[in-house]
Amino acid sequence: MAVQFDVPDAHNVESVKDRVSPEEWQARVDLAALYRIVADYGWDDLLFTHLSVRVPGPEHHFLLNPFGMMFEEVTASSLVKVDKDGNKVMDSPYDINPAGFTIHSAVHMAREDAKCVMHLHTDDGVAVSSMADGLMPITQHAMQCGEIAYHEYEGVALDHDERERIVQDLGDKQFMLLRNHGTLTVGPDVPAAFLAMYYLERACTMQVRALSGGVKVNTPPQGTPDKAHHQSEVLFDGSASPLVWPPILRKLDRKDPSYRT
């Protein structure tokens, strides 16, 4: 029997601002902005990837996109609050995609520092995840990412027992390639996870283009990739968030500020 989902109405979203704490509302605004940014960069895959944020507070609650809305339609109020098993913990007319939250719940629950988790299916990200050598340290962007974690493809992420293997493969790393599947980054906040994903996606695109030229690529001297990574750690640990995030939000506001509603 086919699974039935309620079709969300993206045009009549009831505000939840007065029903949540100021901290949760800010998390909602930041995550809704992130969905809009992903759409703006062309990183979305119809409805089928996810970005999630842990709700501030002692509960293990998370925010996820409503299944059936395009990323460019997501707003702070339409985000769905769920527990670690994907059950709604706040009334919402919207459903979530259970396949998407299998990966996210695993990372959130295992990594206290993973306040935000991003997972994408971009053309270049999937292409590099399908290459035997994975992400190669042949560009500055790739070297800045440092060591990449890998998780072998096990099919559509519906089985909860896969969560332990995802966590084990990710370890303490911030960047992961899901083999034959896509990219994943985590961060202590939304801006840090975005910056990590920005660099990972750019590195994947650069690698695809470099290899498509059909010539031998240059390999940097031994030790250079580690040096470049250590020089760039400040980009991904949250330190750069106050500098990078406000102008990104200003750009979104000029285009369409409705993500804040």
C-alpha cells in the first residue's frame, strides 16, 4: 500500500512565533534561511534532502522541513519539531520524510557539537562520492576541508540500524561523503554547517572540472593539505559565523524575507 502524506499549503502557514521560546524562534529563522540559501545555490533535489537543527534546550528535539514544500517555500513557522525518532512533539499540519531523518537523528544524537546537520544530493557532490578516490586534495577548497569521512551506500536510509554505522563512520569529523549518495556536513550552528558545506561542494565541483580536462592533475607537496586545513579551521568552528551570516541574511532579505515568518 502506498504511503499517504498530507499536501502542505505553503501559502497559508500559521505563525508559531508566540508558541516557542525566543531561542527556538531564532533557530527556526536561521534554518528557514538555510533552506532558502540551498535553493538559491541550486543545491536542492526537489523535496528529497534535509537540513536540520537541534532546538535549544535540554530536550532532544529537532527542526526539519515539511515534506511537500520546496526549499524556496520553507518558513520559520512551517518547520516541524520532532524527537529523535521523528515523532512530532508540537502540533503541525505538516509531515516529515522519515528517510531523511534517519541520517540526521543519528548524527544529532551522537554528536553534541552537531547542532546543525546538512545533507545534499548535488550533481558534483554525488559524482565525487561515487569516485573510488573520493575527494582528492588537489584544490585549496578540498585541502581546507581536511580529512573526509566516508559511509558506504546501504540503500535508501529507512533502516534505523544504519544509524550506528553512520555515526561510527563519521567519528569526530565535520565533513562526510555518503558513497554513491551525496554530501554531509555538521556544525555548532547553522552558519558553520553552511560554510563547511559551501567549501565541500565547491571542492567537489572543482575536482569534477579538473578531472574532466583529461590531463594529469598536480598533487601538492607532502604536508601542504594538513597545513591548509589547520589554517582554515576557524572557518568551520563557529568563529566566522558572526562575520559571514549577517550579510547572507541581508541578501536573502533583499530577495524575499518571507522565510522569517
